Amino acid sequence: MKLTKKHAVVPMLLALAVAKAYGQDAASDPNEALQQLLSKALTISISARVLPQDAQTDTPIWNAESTRLTIPGRSIRVRLDGEHVRIYLVCTPYIQENGEVLLLAQGQVWFSEPTDNESRYSGTYYAIPMSFGTPVFFYPLGVSDDEAQQKDFFNIELEIKIVPYESRQ
């Protein structure tokens, strides 16, 4: 993985946040504070794609990806833009007592046909139990297959994967 200035800034900002949160003891050893924070940090990878309404091909019409770093209880916001689609996703991961993840996911989609002057809106909110490293598919952003065929819509699906920052590959 090629590191950029942006990647180098994130751990430092996280270390400063921990130092402030834990008081003078953490501030006296920034490396320890950084390690404490990184041990709790999570990487959330999101892959979005628009699939054609005929299920005979798996080739997406459009796709986009985003990866974000966060800590449990802190939300991330992702905006994915296409030519005729805009997706807003807010994800907040929580670590449960059993070590699994509970992901609160709020999705909004604004979609317009190239020939239409109107935009369609769809919004949802779900609590999704998941395991680290196991992708989940989040389909709040489309319609059922029957409805899609009747109205000539496309389905948008999101694949979300969460791994601890320290174990990312």
C-alpha cells in the first residue's frame, strides 16, 4: 500500500484525540496513545454497484468503492457519485459484548433517468449484525425484483466489510 500525506495525518490526529481524551498520562507517551487508539480502530470498506434489471449478467452498469477508518461508536459518511446516481451512506459500527459488530447503516439514494428531469429518492435505516471480515450486502437502495421489472428500475447494492485496522491486509 502506498502511503500518502493524508494516510500519515490520520494516525497522528487519532493519537492527539486519544491523548486529549486520556489526559496527561497518554500525552506523555504519544506512541502508547497511538497504539491504544489503533488497537480499537476499524477499517470499513464499501463497494457500491448498480446492476442491470435483467439478472442474466453480473456485469455492473456502475460501481464505486470507498474505504474509511473509524473507531467503534463513531460514524463515517460516504458519498458515492455516478452520472445519474448519488448515494449517501452513514455507517456507525458498535462492538458488542460477544465481540461481533453491530452496524447501524443509513442509506439514501438519489437516482434519475437520463431522459427524465425528475429524481427518485429512496432512504432506509437498518441495524445489521455482522462478523469481522465477513462482507454483508446492504440492499436498501433498490426495489424488489418484481417491482424493478414492472417499473424498469435498476437495483443498487452495497457490500460492506469491517476489519480491525491492525489486521487489515
